[in-house]
Amino acid sequence: MDISMEKAHKNRAERWRWLLYVVLALAGASLTFVGARAQQKATDEATFRKLVDNLCAAWSTGNAEAPAKFYAKDGGLVFYDVAPFEYHGWKEYHDGVQKEFLDNASEIKLTAGKDLKVTRRGMIAWTIVPMHLMEKTKDGKTSEMDLRYTGIWEKRGSNWVIVHDHLSAPVAGS
């Protein structure tokens, strides 16, 4: 009886030890996953901060060719702007913004705010950030406005490109 109880006790201790190993392995895997997600989030924030700042610098040149490298060129894409309401495809966006906005400006400065939010799901990411626009027209008038920007980005090869963006201005007084 003594030997069988000792054997049963040993088996129970062995099961608990294996259970402890499994729990520790799961805890370690969870911590590794959480750490990897945090590292990916930090990397994404740095990547998209640079992309958004470079996008603003490109639009600030006053030439719609400069930001072209940030945009997908698919014909069916839609881009929303402050005015006019929407553009279909990069060519229409390029030509429309150049004619309606950039050709009338002597100086433009578009700046992304500090409060950039990045959400990524695999090969798709979206960015949300307030922006500030300063424009000096060729007739000497200066105007400034705060804007809201949402960009939908898709990873194509090694590059992130904008497949949709939405720029809007809050209604006066809001």
C-alpha cells in the first residue's frame, strides 16, 4: 500500500509539473506576442509619421507632381478634398488640385499635427491626423485653415501608397 500511494503521489506531482510547464510556456508565448505587437505598433507609428510628414512636404511644393509617388494610380480610386468634393483616380485628382488650388497659390505650407493615429491590419493601414494649411495667393492674400485628414494606405511591394484619402475642414464655429 505504501508503494502504490507513493507512486500515485509521484504521478500527481509529475502531472502538476507538466501543467506548470505548459502554463509557463503559454505565458511566455503571450508575453512574446504582446511585445512583438508593441514593437510593430511603434515601428508603424514611426513609418507613417515619416510618410505623412513627407506627404505634407510634397504638397507644400505647390506642384501636384511632387506627391504623386505617395498615391496609387488605379483608375477606380476616389479621393475626397475640401473643394471640389471628390476626384476619381489619381490623374483627375492631380489635374484638379493643380488647377483649382495650386496654380493660384504663390506659397503653400501643409503641416501634419502631432496627434497622428495609425491603425494597421496586415497590408492595409489608415492614418488620422489634424493638419494645418497656410496659403498665400498670387494676389497677395493669405489664408489659414485647420483640416482633418484620413489616409487609407496599402502596402504594395515594399512601399505604402495611398488608395483613398479624405481631407475636410470643420464648419466655421465648430
